[in-house]
Amino acid sequence: MSIHDFIDSQVKSNDVVVFMKGTPQFPMCGFSGQVAHIFNLLGVDYKGINVLDSDEIRQGIKEYTNWPTIPQVFVKGEFVGGCDIVREMYQSGELQTLLEEKGVVVMGRATA
Amino acid sequence: MAMEATEIERLIRDGLPDATVEIRDLAGDGNHYAATVVSESFRGKSRVQQHQMVYAALKGQMGGILHALALQTNVPD
């Protein structure tokens, strides 16, 4: 399976996917940590894919989305953005709305 | 490896001639900046597209020698 197909299958078979440095339990970079924190606050389950485990994935994801940095967040197969955009959307409530519209379970309705 | 704020600003302006650009150095190490970019060319585009336009202007430096650029994009009021 090519890297592109692997990424494609991951983002399409999981509601929320975060390509990150480190793992949900141990984010290894401030930006990945911020995204992990936001999803923890919202009580949203997500699949964390550690790009530090594979340079192929680390490079492949940047080509897949034409986005140069990590983390990268997908909701229902759609690229939502990196740390800045996800944080901005969280603060404005747009992220919560997007998740609900896409039918992703949001446990804790955390206020910004 | 580092980049000067003026270099970042110049690249963004070259790529987005009408943009107003404000760069803040977050860490003083030439690697962690915040930038606010306002441009008419962002109108009607999603945030992802707007940010991709800025990254394109940075000609591949983003994620390379420029490790962290907290980006905020807007259209003029």
C-alpha cells in the first residue's frame, strides 16, 4: 500500500484523525500538544498517528494536504487545518459546530 | 537555521502584493514567529486556502528553516 493510500484509508476510516508528533498520551511538540488538549477538553475520541515513527508518513502527509507543518487534523476525511486553525475554530465555537454537524460525538461541551 | 522577520515579511508581500503584514517574534530565536496577514485576495477562501497562499509565498521555507509561524489571516473590513 502506498503512503498516499495508507493516509487516505486512515482519514476515511476514522471520524477524527490527527497526524501529530508523539501520541495522544505523550504529545512531543507544543503544537501537537495544543490540538490533543483541545480534543481532550471536548471529550472527542481521535486517532493519533505519530509522524515521528515514519519519515515516509511525515513527508507523505504534507504532500497529501499540500500543508507544510504538523499537526494536521482531519474530520470525516476532510482536512480541517493545523494547530492555528483548529485553535481559532475552537475558540470561536466553529470546531464544536463542525464536529456536531459531521455527527462526531462531543462528550464535554467545554466553553471556550 | 533561522529567518529574519523582515525576510518573512518581504516574501509574503512579494507573494501577496496587496497584503498588510504584521510579524511578531515570539522567541527571539529566528524560528518562532506569529504573523497576521490581511489581504483582499483571501476573500471567499477557506482558512486552509488562505494559509496555503501564505505558505506558497514563503516558497517552501515554512516547516523547513522556519519552524513555527503562528498564522492569522483576515480579509479587510
